[in-house]
Amino acid sequence: MDPDTGLEPRGKASLDHVLASEARAVWDGLKPGDVFALYQHQTGRAGRPLIEPKREQLAEALGVTGGDVRLARGDRIAQDVAFFYVPRGA
């Protein structure tokens, strides 16, 4: 999923974001072997951590554990962007 900024901020969703319910609907439609991927951009967090809070929020939305949500980053290219991905098991 490639929204403008990523998963909705808690309580502040807009059309720039993927709603937790939308993420879950896509996840529920995946087949075993598919991979769910979400682009996440850091905005307006005033230096607060991005990765772990969003990893936990996405895990909660998908109904998986935080350890199932994996991370891909390219810090040498862009430190404010992350890709979360979750392989769909059997």
C-alpha cells in the first residue's frame, strides 16, 4: 500500500493515510505466500520515534504480532521513510 504518508495517526486519519480498517481488508484478502507491504513516511512527529510505534500499530491492525511485521529501510538515501512488510503464511 502506498498512501501519501502511511498508516493513519491514531485519532487523526485523513485521505493521506491508510486506515487500519483498509490495511486489514487488504491483509484478509491475501493468499498464503503473498506479502503485505506498506510505505510509511515520518511527518510531524517532533523527533519522536517512528518505527516501533508504527510497527505495533500495523501489527494490531492486521491481527499479527509485532515480530511478524518486518522492516526495510535505506537510511543512507532517506531517513524519514520506512517500508513495513508481512509475509502471509498458511
